[in-house]
Amino acid sequence: MLERVLGQLPGTCSVGELVHLWQRGVLDDETCGCGNPFSRCPFWQEVGYRAFAGWPASLARRMVELQPRVDRTRHVPALALGVHPGTRRTDLMEYVTTFVRLYQAISDATGGAVLIDSSKHPSLAFCLWTDHRLDLRIVHVVRDSRGVGYSWTKEVRRPESAEGAALMTRYSPARSALLWGGHNACFVLLAALGARSHLLRYEDFVSDPARTSTALACFADVPVGSGSLDFIDGRSVRLSPSHTVAGNPMRFRTGDVVLRKDDDWRTRLPRKDRWSITALTAPLLLRYGYLGRRGR
């Protein structure tokens, strides 16, 4: 939702989770946020032509092959230290250079818009951070780990998949707590290493989307002039179609959408799961203001 809202600002372009473009877009030909299959989306066909003279399946398969070699959380320590043994440095350069060419093509196709890539993998952020050709700005969005844990237990269908039969990934509460802690710790480390980062709590965005969107626009050097936020009215936002290649099914939503804080976990997450997630993530919950008086 945050990506879609920011993508409404003049001079920006939201593209979804590009980390999944190679498999879900190029190879699986899943549906773009505009409603067309990836292979028949005019926007992505122009981008592919500019970047790679088309979308060769061999390139997509190569990126899917490279991803586990360099773009995984287990590689974050090496990326942070700049230690790339064996052929990993070559693999990393090839992987990142392909993303740079992709980003440049999107920028050219949109007249130099600021790109909003909602990929959530901290390892991808670390990979991109190694290349000084990119002006990387990281929006570190956090949500209460109990809410995240409950969300990961839900059964949500992916309508863009074949016949809409595939489900979004699900995790147990304990595993989601470990992932939440690990991923957030990675983003904290990346900011400590000097990456430009802006911390935003999900709850603060939902309560005041106009204020938080303005702050993020300033962070990204996107001018906010008169009328730039006319699509926001209190907690209601008006969404236009976008060319998002992957992400939450809400990327297909258009028109007026009312934002509300989802606190269902407080009554629907079993008490034992709530306590286990709290215990596993307590240090960062405290850091982000989810424990103590503010948390209550």
C-alpha cells in the first residue's frame, strides 16, 4: 500500500517487487498490476527493449540462477564486510549490473522518475548498496511483530498466478518472528554502514498517510507541490493502475481505498503464539516503540 501511495506522487513510478521479476514476470508471464500479462504489458515491453533488446528467457534463468549465490540473507555478513570469496564477486557484479540496466531503462521510459521498488529482501538492498551507480534510498518499514506473525498465518491466494490457485507464502509464528528479527536487524546494520535509510512504522503511515508521504517524498528528493497530495483525503487514498510485477494482491486495487490499522492479531492470534513472538522479538519491539506505554 505504501508503494502504491508513493507511486501516485508526480515524478515517481512504482514497479512492485522487482526481485521477483525474472521468475514471475519473464518466465511465468504473470499478470502486471495494470491487468495485462507481463508479455503483453506495453510498459514492460518498452523497458525490456531499452534494457536488454527484449526479455530473453536465458537472461531471466541466469538471474534466477545467480540469486541464491549472492542475494540471500546468509550472504549479508560478507556483503557488509565487502568479502566476496571465489567467483562470488563476479556473480555479484553481474547480478547488480543487470539490476542497474533494468533501473536505468525504467527511468528512461518514465522520463527520469524516481523508482519505487518494494522488494523486501534486505540482501537485495545490500547487493545494490555495493554499486555506486545507484542513488539508493531505503525506506525501512516496520510493523509490530505480533501483527506480522498473525498475517503470515493467513491463507491468501495470488490472483496473478495460473488460474489464481497459488497461495502466498505462509510461516509459523515462531519462524515469522525469527525472520522479522533477522530482516530488521539487517536493515539496521545497513543504515549503520552509511546507507541512506528512513524508518517508518506501519501504524504511523496508516494513521496519517499525507504526513508520512510528504516526509518520504522529501527523503527521496521528490518535490511536493500544490495539489501533489490531492489523491489523499484523511485516511482515504485514490489509487490509479500501476505496473507492478509482483507483490501483495492489493496491487490490483484501484479507486478509493480507506486505510485502517489492522489489529486483528490482538484477538485472533493465540495467546501462546503472541507470547512466543514477543519473547523472540522483544529487543526490537522495544526499539521501535511497540512495548511499554507507547506500545499499549
